[in-house]
Amino acid sequence: MEFIDTLFKISDFIWAYVLIAVLIGVGLWFTFATKFVQFRMLPEMFRVLFEKETVKGKKEKKGTTAFQAFAISAASRVGTGNLAGVATAVASGGPGALFWMWILALIGSASGFIESTLAQVFKVSGRHGFRGGPAYYIEKGLNMRWLGVVFAVVITITYGLVFNSVQANSISLAFSGEYHINKWIIAGILVVLTALVIFGGLKSIAHVSQLIVPIMAILYIGIALYVLVVNITEIPTMFKLIFENAFGIRQIAGGGFGAAIMYGIKRGLFSNEAGMGSAPNAAATADVSHPAKQGLIQALGVFFDTILVCSATGFIILTAGGYEGKKLEGIQITQNAFAHHIGSWSGLFVAIAILLFAYSSVLGNYYYGESNISYIRESKVGMFIYRIVVLLMVMFGAVASFDVVWDLADFTMAIMALINLYAIVCLSPIAIRVLKDYTKQRKAGKDPHFSKSVLDQKHRSGVTQWGDAVSENEEK
């Protein structure tokens, strides 16, 4: 236990004195360097997401469609962080934590654009389509394979193992708390459901995610809108509470100001993943005509996750009141808020919602680990062992304590984010050059198509796609 306690103290230090400042600083720098890409190109994000090629793919596509790549990353983003994470942030950091989640999303979406664009630039072609992500652009862009391997190990542990235990934990709390179902029974069911999909490969993950995510998000946001309409007279008071708590003198004097920032940023990063280095793994799989297209789509994903889904949860909890001082954990706070607004039957709705949100996240998380294990070394035995460990961690999360799984998640994602942020800062001139090329072609009325020839000579060496010289059999 001493080792675990020391680990968590190191995690708290990294978050309080390093990571929050780096996340905000890097996000602001990218915002200015891209001339506020996340705001000025918001209409373009929607246009790209729903263009014919994005949804249906090319006739002879080698990877997933851009929409499927968006769904995979959304499956990982939209999950426990939106229901349980927001509840924890508000209960521990106060209503002001929601404001800081918004700030991270608004700034961090620029980081999301940079990392996913880089993932597309440096993606590689394999047997089953494209793959890529931070490990690939660290090796090919920075010429630092050793750091790429370190990142691949960290993201595999963080997503494939630790984050999946968090997802399972929230599902378990939702059903055991509401219906007193034995946690081991829940663990067994989750293991079977997960095994049915992860042994099916990337395509099954893409198809399941593409089906589940939009449906569950629309249903959940619809319920939230209903609650807000019914409580419309309380909305001004709610916003006043959020802003007062985020900046109020009383909160600063009492230490609540720091808690609001800490929990808002922590749970915001867990939910929208902007700059963490996870979404680029999904972004790289897309077969698009220009890297910036997937960068724009993934930046939109940050808004979708936090501004829509996280806000919906936060509003429901705040308008219900009674979120402070409760002996409830994570998702149980959200269930309690729903019961306050629409009756006790809503406990079942929230339980089913968290099952769908978290289950889809497990699938997305699994793929991130699979992709990075393939980066380190292609091994059928290694992949089989990884899948078994994933199932064991799902089981562990379902029966473990709430605090343990979340503290583990905070530690591993902090390390992962710092490595990725270093890489994308170093490689950002490439992404900015790609964005300028995209903008230039759009202004000329063209459907942008990318060629690595627009990059400086020193930046082309690690780019294996986007040029006529690429062999069709590369990395097969």
C-alpha cells in the first residue's frame, strides 16, 4: 500500500504543478498559431464530417471511413467521463469545475486538431488498412523510436487496462447501487460482452461504435434538454452559480478555487482527451484525401464530448442540487439527480446509459492498445495475451473500489499526456503547414487533396503516405 500511496502523491504533484499549466499553455499556443482553427473553421468541421466520402468512404478504401474513425474516438471519449466523471468533478470541485471543463475543451480542441492531423500525416499502411498515432509520429517525425515505444506502452496500460477498469467500475456501481446486483455477476457479464467484440478485430469495433454512439448520445442529450426546459427558470441561477464558484472570492479564500480547476481539468481531460494522444490512434485509421480533414473532425469531437454531453450531465446535477456531502460515488450522483427530476424509474435509464456509454468506451480503449502493441511488435501471441489482460482488468474494475481505479487513471493519463504534448509541440510546424495548404485549396473552391511535397524537405523523410512514391505493398 505504501507504494500505491507514493504513486498517487506523485500523480497529485504532476497535476497540480505541471500538467494543468502545460495543457492550458500548449492549447493557447496552438489556438493562436492556427489562428483559432477550432472557432473559425467550425462550419467546415460539420461539412467534412457529413460529406459523402467521409460517411461512405472511397470505393476502394484501405482503412475506416472518416466518420467511423470519429465514432471510434467518440466511443472512447463519450463514456464514464461524461456521466460519472462530471459528477465527481462537481461534487469534489464544486459547480465551478464545469466552467474549467469548458475552458479545457475550448482551448484543447486546437491541440486535438494538431495531434490528429499529425497522425494522418505520419500514418502507415498495413495489412488491414492504415494505422498510426503518437508512437508513429514520435518515431517518424522526431526520429525517436525509443520514446515512441515508451508512449505505446503507456497508452496500452492507460487505455487498454486502467481506463477500461474505470468504465467497468462505473457500470458496476450503477447496477449494484440501484438494483443491488452482486458485483461479481456484473463483472462476468461485462467480460463476456467485451470478449465477443474484441476478438472480432477493428472492423467490428468500428461498426459497433458507429451504431451505438450516435443513438446513445442523442437519447441522453434529449433527456437533458427536457430537464432543462422543465427547469428553465433555474438556468440563470445555475450559470451564476457556475461562474461564481469558478472565480468567486469565497472559493479562492476557502481553497475551492483550486479544487474547481483541478477537478475540472482532470475530469475534462479524462472525458474529451484533447492533447492526451489517444484520439490520434483512431484518426490515423481514416482514409481521407487530406490530413486536415481528420484533424477538423477530431477537433469537433472535443466540442461534442464536453460542450454537449458533459454540460448536459452537469446541468442535470446542478439543477437537482444536493450533490455536495452525499455518500454517493460517481455515477450514483448522476442517478440521484435524474431521480430528482424525472422519477425513480430514471435510475434504470441512467444504468442503461452508462452501460452503453462505458461499453462503447471499452471497445475504443481496447483498439488504442491493440494499435500500439502492433507498433512495438507484430505478435499473435502478444495480442492474445493483451486481450486476456484487458478482460481481467474489466473484471478487476467491476469489483474494485471507486477511488483506486480513478486514482490509477489520473496517474497514467498524466504521464501519457506529457509525452504526447512534448511531441506535438515539436511537430506543430508540420500540422500548421498542412492546415495552410488545406485552407488555400478550399479558398480556391477545390476538394483538398494533400501531397507531402508541400512540406519542407526535412519533414518529408518520415512521411510514407501522401506521395506517388509510396509502395502499395509497404508494411504488408
